[in-house]
Amino acid sequence: LSKYENQITIFADYLEDFPDTDELVWILGKQYLLKTEKSKLLSDISTRLWFTYRRKFSPIGGTGPSSDAGWGCMLRCGQMMLAQALICRHLGRDWNWEKQKEQPKEYQWILQCFLDRKDCCYSIHQMAQMGVGEGKSIGEWFGPNTVAQVLKKLALFDEWNSLAVYVSMDNTVVIEDIKKMCRVLSLSADPVSESPPDSLNASSQSKGASACCPTWKPLLLIVPLRLGINQINPVYVDAFKPIAACPSHHHVSTEIREQQSTKPPPKDSSGARASGSLEVKRVSFKTGDELIFLDPHTTQTFIDTEENGMIDDQTFHCLQSPQRMNILNLDPSVALGFFCKEEKDFDSWCSLVQKEILKENLRMFELVQKHPSHWPPFVPPSKPEVTTTGAEFIDSTEQLEELDLEEDFEILSV
């Protein structure tokens, strides 16, 4: 534990929150022995980027809300899911954050993508305004599937991270479609080693002529699910366990909502869902039948880059006691997230899913090799041909109405 001695003081106040047992705990695919590795476990949790409600940022769309408190919780969960994928892409799953320590430049670039500014590609501004194309007004609460669709579209403008986001439809993951989307021709230069755009907004300029070669575009695979009607069906509890134990290079996160009431969530005077009516959670790790999560329902003040271009990042890491909940308190609407940096990672994920996750009679989702013949043809998503930057492209709802960003075909569950 010598490597983590400097963090023991930080965690001393809540080490006793976890039982002193020989049980294994999983954090995004990495296992820890609870009895002997608590400090490592808590260090891993604090390393995850933690996005919460913020206030006093520039009004969304120029005249919209300057805080997302009460409605942006699921958007923040989506940010956490995507941020973990980017951390795995650029820094690896074993990278560890330490308070007041100098971090890799890629870490600062990733964090800047999520700042609450309209020119940052995954900001609350960009997500809220892209949600208009999904039928969600600015300030309206999103569900897991809507967030996934928004991230898929925003990723098209993010050339530095160069991430393919696949959102399964009709509870089915199609291997053929994913490979068609991720096998691309790219410049021979490695984009990871290059600097990102100056503003890290939602678009970048062409890198010029260079030799092209086939490559695999890193994949964020999101599987939206409905595991019950008004509450989660208990038969799915055991199905979550092998998912929590997926290898660390696959597991990103699980967006979940705590079930508090079967009644529709109340709305405030602005029409947004009231804070706390549906608690939104992000699974971090699982012990027994409990989930331990990072909660976005903390309102913090807007943080921007400093004069030296760095970001004061302490409020983007949770140094408080992580919360726990029983898995049966889950809302049945969830979204699973997995990351595959290389094609071999995706192939091994498919093999693992077939052997461990889909072996039960009651499956949470399906994994098929070929595109179903009764479905419309699969068309890989592509960036719309516009002359503006991505940030300008979705800077107003009027522009969203003028351009059709929907997929040519979409399979919906009945």
C-alpha cells in the first residue's frame, strides 16, 4: 500500500463504510479484495471523472438555463460513461489520478471536452441542444437511450478522439454492423499522438494529404435496455454479475436510475423534472447484490480553464464516500456501456458475452453475427457536410430544425 499512502488520509473518514469481509469487489472490470485492498479500491473510484450538476455557466443557447440542476443528471451520467471510454482510449484502464499531482496532457485535453462551455464538444450545452433533435426541449429530463443517441451524434464532430459510438437497437447488437462502422481508412499518422484542436470544439480541420491505411476506430458500445415495466424484474439480478466482471479494458459503466416511485416524476414551473424525483446513478462497482455508484446530484460552481490553460480538476473527482444501493432498487430503464479499443478487443468481448452473459435462458440482450434480413439496411453514421464547426452547427435550435440528423432507418421496440 506504500504507493497509496498519500491518499490514506483522504479516505480515512469512510474506510469503515465497507464491511471487513473477504468479498471481491469489481470496479469497471477490475477486482479488489475488500478486506485488504480498500485504499486501492477507493483510489480507483476517485480516479474516475465525476460530473455533477453545475451552476453559473453561460446560458445554454444564449438565453436558456445557466444551471442544469434538476434536469441534467442523466446527461452527466452520459458524460461519465463517455469520459471513461476516452480515459481508456488515451491513458489506459490502469492510469491513476492523484490529487495535486501533474497529470498527462491527454488528461487535460479529455477534461476540457466536458467543460460547461458551448465550444466544448461534450459540454452540457452541446448535449442539451443536440437533444432537441431527439425531441427533448432544453431543460427537459433525458432517458438513457436519448443520452446514448446524443453522444453518438456528437462523436461525429470529435475528430481528435476519433471514437465510434454504436447504440444497439431493439435490444440487439449486430457484429456485422459494428465492424462495418469501425473498419475505416485513416491517415498513417497516429491521431492519438497529435495535439487536439486549439479549442477542442466539436470539429477539427483536415490534417492534409497522407498515406491511408485500414484501421479500427475505437468503439464505445452502448446497449439501452428495459428490464421490467415499473420495476426491475428480479430474474435479471444474476445477469448483472458477469457484466460487472467483464475485463477492465471492456467495461466502461452502466447508467441506471434508482426506482423511487411508480408515479410520473413531478415537474417544476419551467416544465423540467424536479430534482430528486428520479435519482440517476452510474454503476462503479458491484459487491454481492449491491451497486456502488457516483451520484451526479451535487450542484457545484462552473469551472473554466485558467490563464495557463490548465483546469482546477479537484471537483471533477469524488473524494467523498461513494454511495451504495440494492440492485432491486434499479429502475428498469438502463444503458450498459463497453469500450473496445482494437478489433481484437471487440472479438474477445463477443466471445465473453456469448459464453458468460447470454448463456442464461433469460437474456438481457441479443448478439447476432449478421444484420437481420427483415431490418432496413445499416448505414454507418457520418458527419453532416457543413462548413461550420460542430459547436456552431448545434449552436441554436433553428439550425437543428433545418438539418436532419436522424439515421435513415431506426428500429424501435414496440
